Amino acid sequence: MYLAYRKAKTDAYYEKLHPSAQSFAEFESSLQTNLERLHKIITEEHNLWWENLDFIGSYLYVPKSIDDAPWDGSERTHYRSIDPITDWKQRFQDSGKVRLESKYRLIIVATAEYHILSALWILKVGHKFERMLDKNLSYGNRLSRQKHMLEEFGFNGSVNKDSLRLFSPYFSAYRTWRQKGLDAMRSLVENGLPATAITMDLAGFYHNVSPSFILKRSFLNTIGVELAGC
């Protein structure tokens, strides 16, 4: 429980998009008592904690992007203010008060308890699924693991329990993914072959995919993962 707490807090601290600082501060006001209470909640046979929104938390819509293309070329003057709020109001007036379309991202505002439970699940169960991913094919959001003697062939070591964080830094993995793509295209061009790069993102993937497949026996057999009770 303490290990899950430590890793959950560290990852939540570095994740600036999700407001979790206050929840962890309140949880730490009586850390031992709250960890024992959490352990009791998740181990009680008839406790339906997954149906309790006070345990899970809430959600927010945070700004994602705004399309100001309708304002392009609408300015009647070349006046621009260094104050972004004043400048925004001026552009709005110059456009004839045309309202822009904005997009928002749906995020969970999880309680400290739910963060800790999530970290505990990864340490106990989730790492078994993540271990089956080839390090040469999957780069982002990988668990922090001990070095494997056959790592160059895609093998994964055990979870690094000494690391403060659950996950390896994302940006270094992103740079590796990007660089390997550029190197592959450069090799094609140098050999006189055409190269086309296509990057794609599945819109709303995590909000629409069902995780129920990870309990299917056929799926577990295919990837070679054993779970107690399945």
C-alpha cells in the first residue's frame, strides 16, 4: 500500500493537467489511518467501492483548442496589444463579434484513494499485460522496469520498485519514436526510394474503448498472461 501510495503521488505530482495536489494533501493529514482504511475498503468482500463516486472522484472539461481562423483578415487596424486579454477583446470587436468554436478535453478528477488503487492494480496486475509489449514497437507510457539482459531483443525486466515513478519519462520515449521514424525515411531517400510519413491519433480512444476484453480467457491465452480467478 505504501509503495502504491508513493508511486501514485509522484506521478500525480508531475502530471500538471490533473488537479490532484489538494486530494493528496488531505489524504496525508492522517497517512497511516487513511492507508489502513483504504486497504479495508478494497479487501472487504461486499464493499462496492467501484460504484461509489465519492471514492472514485469527479471529472472536468479542460480547454483543448480554439479555432480563430474566422478572425483571420478581419482586423481593420494593425493594432495589437501585448496584453492577451485586451488583444483578444480587440480582435473579437474587429471580427464583428464572431464567436469562435472551442474544444475541451474530458479528464477525471480522481481522489487520492483512486490514484493509489490504480497504482496498486498496476503493480499487482497491470504490469503483466504491459510486460508483453515489445520495447522496440511500443515506446510511450511504459512502466519503469529493471534492465533485462535481453532488452535489445524486446524483453522487459521486472517492475522497478525502487523508482519513485511508475512510468518512464514520456518525452525521451517520444524522441526515440520520432528519431527512428526519421532515420527510416532518411534511409529510404538515400537509397532512391520514396517515403511518406503518416501519423494518426484515435479521437476519444480511452473514453470509448471497453477494458472488459482483458478478462476474456481467449485474450489471456493468446498473449500468455495468467490471472488468479480467471
